[in-house]
Amino acid sequence: MDSMITAAARALAAGDPLGALNRVALRDDAPALALRGIAMAQLGDLDRAKTLLKSAISAFGPLETVARARCIVAEAEVALASRDLTWPAKALEAAGETLAAHGDSLNAAHARTLAIRRLLLIGRLDEASTRLAETDPAILVAPLRAAHELAAAGIAIRRLRTKVARDAFNRAIDAARQARIPALLHEIELAATVLEKPAARAIANGTERPLLPDDVEALFAGKALIIDACRHVVRCEAATLSLATRPILFSLLRTMAEAFPGDASREKLLFNAFRARHADESHRARLRVEMGRLRAELAPFAGIEATRHGFMLSPHGDRLVTVLAPPLEEPHADILAQFADGEAWSSSALAIALGTSARTVQRALEQLHAAGKVQAIGSGRARRWLTPTPGSFSTLLLLPAPLPGD
């Protein structure tokens, strides 16, 4: 490899894309195209980076398998940065295997880290954790070690293991400082702020207070009966009951939990569950039916008693009852949670991450756009969505990932 290519590669490794471009900007050979693509990605011009990397892959000969594999890994990183979750994950896996087979262990580890970050975005934590354990961070150079620890922190956060996450963030920051790459250090420090922002609200005995992630973890470890309105789950120590597909039952349960230790009136229950402002006998009959269904579902955790004015929750063992509510209650909070890192998303990527249909996401984005909560950039297939003001609260309880007991 000639000296200019070597110098440009070293500049990129040190986080100096402009220095790299100064050396290869006017060259169109395959190595130069690849380096230019990576430099443009570091500068934030992802569309240009994609074009250059595709050109580099085509320019490398059929025998230059390692160089082509490195370009594919770089292309995958650009796709991840642009939240293109439709990019073929199998291509990244094959490239990583090629690099490992040819002794390029560092780039093979980088490919695994990218795959883990993608799994993290779509909430596949068990698979991400298994893949992460395949790499010993001690053998990695500082930038890759920082990325590895950042992925480890992301998994721990989604599982609400705050001490593990904090330790991983600290190791990632140390590695980023050793790497002397300011952008990487800034990314990690920004991600670590999730531990210092309110993650939920606790509603109990008529009072409400904000909870940091540490507080939520402590609440889950206690003995209270928790009505988790972030994921529509009932929690009591190690036992859980999901009502995510039973919104009416969950609405009735939450209304009674917020009224605990008192009772919830029939009028309030009917309005919250059915939006019935003027209840008639058919509404009351439906309420009795749904209460019967809820009583059967909730039997391992609590009873439901009819009172003169409505219904009252009666947890087993005289437990306290706490409603765990999102930091802010608003429509489509799960979509807004994806924008908390400030990245732009396509509607198709949001649909993949949330496990729902693209049309459902598009309708939600249109409503959020009309309310001024998201804005669109680009048009057609290149359209991306982002929020003009990334949230000041943690969204970790709204992300598509299982929490303890799920």
C-alpha cells in the first residue's frame, strides 16, 4: 500500500477525516474510494459515504476479498448510523467471517459490534448479549473497546441494570479518552446521561414523584404490586402479567391502582376505559363483564372488590400498590422514544424497531408532525424523521426491549 493511503488510513483511525481527505480526495482507485467514503461518513455526509463505499466495493477485484469485506463493514456502519435497518445483516455477518478467516481480528470484532448495535435497536437483547460475550474487550484497540463497552452499557440499560450500565459507560469513557477521538467521547458521554434523567413517574397514595433509572430498578426489586403503564405489565417481585394486548383491562386496572387504597368510581372507570361520558345500563353491563375478566387475570396478584360507588383493588399480602407511568403521557410515546438519541429515522426502520406495520408508523408520524413534535427531512424513499428537541427525560422504559420479568 502506498504512503498516501497509509497516512489517510491513520488519520481516519485517529478521528481526523479532513486530514484523510487532504491525502486522497482527488484519487479514484479502490482504496482511495473506500477511505473517502469512511471520511465522508465521519463528517456526517452519509449519502455521499454510501455512494463512495459502493463504488469501492465494485472497484476492488474478485481476489481482494479482505478489502471488499472491510468496505462492507464500513457500509454497514453507515447504514446503522442512518438507521437503515433494511440493510442486509447477513452481508455483515459474511464480511466478519471473511475478515476473521484472514486474520483481521480487529475488523472482525468491529463487524460483531455493529451487528450487536443493530440487535440492540430492534430489542433482541438475548442475541445481542450472546454476541457480545464472543469478544474479549481486553484484546481490542481503544476505539473498538469503547464501542464494545458502549454496546454492553446499552444492553444493561435496556435490562435496567443500572450499576452494570454505569460501570460499562465508565470503561467506555476511559477507552475513548485513550483513543483521543473527541467525537467518540462525546457520543459516549451523551449516551451515559440516560442514567441521570427521569425514566418514569411513580403514582401511589394520591402522590406522584419522578424516578431515575436507579429508582425504577429499586422499585422492581421491592415487594410492591407495580402497575407498569410503560409496558402494560403487572409486576410483583419475580412474577409478571402482560396486559399489552388487553388495553381495556389495563385501563381499568390502572384507574383502580391510582385510586388505591380507596375505590375508583364507576363513572371514572367507564370514562377511562370506554370514554363513556353518560353511562347507561349497557355500559354498566360491559363494565361488569370486563371486571370479571380482569378479576380472573389478576387472581395471582390481587382481588377486586365491588363497593357502593365502584370497584377497589385488594392486593394479596397487604402489599403497597404503585403505578409506574411514563415521564410524559402523550400519544405515540414509543415512537418519540426512538428519537431520543437525536438520530434521523425512516418510517420503515421505525416499523422494524417497533415490530409494527409501516402504515401504522406513517400515520403516527403524520399526527406527530401535525403537532410539531417531529419534522421530516428529504423526500420519497430518502425521507427521514427526527425530533427538533431531543427529550430531557430518559425513554429507556419505552424502548422495544424486555425488562426484568418480561
